[in-house]
Amino acid sequence: MKLSLEMLTRYGLTLQIGKTALSSALAWELASHLSFNNYPYFAPLAAILTVQVTVADSLEKAMQRTMGIILGVIISLLIGHWLSAGILSIFIVILIGMAIPKALRLNDQIATQVAVSSLLVLAFGHNQGYALGRIVETVIGSAVAVAVNAFIIPPNAVPSAEASLFQLSKRAASALHSFVKLYRQESSPAHDDEAVERLIDETGVSLQQLQLAKQSQKFSPFRSKERVRLEAIGFGMNQLEKVTIQIRGIRRSLIELREIEEYNVEYPRIERIFETFEATAACIEHFGETIIHNSTASRSTQRSYVERAQSLQLACLHDMTGVHSPLVLREIGGILVDLNRIVKEVSSNEMNDNTDIVQRSL
């Protein structure tokens, strides 16, 4: 079944296209029985324009289109009562039709729809029932499109959000791994700039995926379990966003540390900090897996990673008693503070609190 869907997608036959075609056909059939028009072409047209990636977007599109048509019909009928179709009436209808939504701070899509509806009703409104038929057919087409999108394989972006969370945790861990080479002077700051920039970009993409997943759950029936998963993913994204901020701070401190003259002299006394980087990176990398596959075993493993990272942080702090340079002490202290914050963000205690919240929502 999966292979068949992939083959259809390869040839351009996506699920959304199938829903659009089905919505259009059903809208035509339903409008043929409910409207006064033998050719209710506005119903399938509304369906085509209404089907979106998520149910929430489809509903928003349907409301915008319906509101725009009602306003357009009203404006056109009022003006058409005194003026027939011509250069002056078209100018006035389009001008007023687009100005009113703008003055009311309505969506630009509504303003465009008002103008189109005003023009069509002005041109064909003398035909009996045209204006009312346009409203009825649009409502039917929009309603059918929303229903099809909501009840026939409703869109679900939660798996993509999970994959994005998993990738983000790996990207953050990779960025922290790269700092080991920077600390040992085995790489240039430019190399680590790229790692941090990729992490920032990945964080932005992940947050967009989260928002899309939230949108996909709005007004979607049969998705209660997915909403619970989404709670955990949202928690994980929020924590990793904070981790990204701390990693950026660590990178700045490392660059400043390398510029201090006493750094090479003090290096042997603070060399153990690279082990702390590695241990903290392991915490981050396993954090994504623990959020997605939340179990007693995964939380226990995460707890052991966190405890090891914390013990190494304390060992580094102890080593700092032998450092004589105040400037080196300042930068190393700042790095340890950031590492401690990262470990807290991905600690098992935080995950346990979030798990309790999710379980109470079931």
C-alpha cells in the first residue's frame, strides 16, 4: 500500500490533489440538487480553492471566500441598482469592494474575493437568482471541501514533527562535538560558525514543523492520541530551542578563550572540559529519542547520561582551583554554567514532569 502511494505521488497524484478532485465532484453533485442553477460551477470552484494542507487552513479559506462573496454580492447589488455594467460602474464596484475589507482590516484574500464577486454579479446579476446562487454554491463547495479534508485521511504532520525533533537533537549534539576540536585548537572558528549556523537553521525548521503539526490537529476528528504526542514534541522542541541558545553562548566563550594569552599555559589544568562537552552532547542526542520513544528504560538511560555529565562538570570546577588567570577562569566558568543549563534542559526530571502532564490529559 505504501509503495503504491509513493508511485502515485511520483506521478503527481498526491493525497491533496485526490481530495480536491473528490471535493469538486461531490460539490457539483450536491449543488445540482440544492441550487437553482443547472450548471453550478461555483460549487466545484469553491472546493478547489478551499482544500488546503490542513483542516484549519481549509476552514479559514472557506470562511474568507464565503465572507468575500457575501460582501461582494451586497456591494454589487446596491451599485447595480442605479448603474448598469460599464466603465464607471466597474470602477466604483472594484474601488468600494476592495476599500471596505481594507478599512475593516480584513484579510487580503477577502478583499480580492469581494472585488471578483462584485464584478461578476454586476455583469450577470440581472439573470434571475444569479447572486443568491453564487452564495449558495460557494457555501456548498466550501463545506464539502472542509468535510472531505477532515474526514477522509485527515492530514497529520505529527510524524514529520517527530522526525524534525530527532534531527534537531542530533544537530545540537553534533555542534557541541565540534567544539572539542575548537577547544583543542584542531579547527578554526569559521568551521564551528557553520555548525552553529546549521543548528540555528535546523531549529527554525523544526519550530515550523511543530506549528504545521499543531495546525494539522485543529478541527481534525479522531486525532486525540496525536494531540498527546504533540504535547511531548512541543515540550522537546521548547527545550532544544533553549539548548541552541546555550550552545551559541558556549561558542562565543570558546572563541574569546582562545584569544587569551594565558590560554596555552592554563590548558593542561582545564583539559578535562572536553570530556564534559562529549558527555553533554550524549545527553542532548539521547534526549530526542527519549521524547519520541518515552519509556522507563529510555528515561533511565537519559538519567545516567545526565549524572555523568554533571559529575564531569563538578570535576572541571575542581580543576579550576589550579587556574591562575582570572580571564581564563571567567570564560571557563561561563562555559560550565551554560553546560549545566543544557543538562538541566534535557534532564529526566524535566521529562518526568512533562510526562505527568501528558498522562493527565489522556
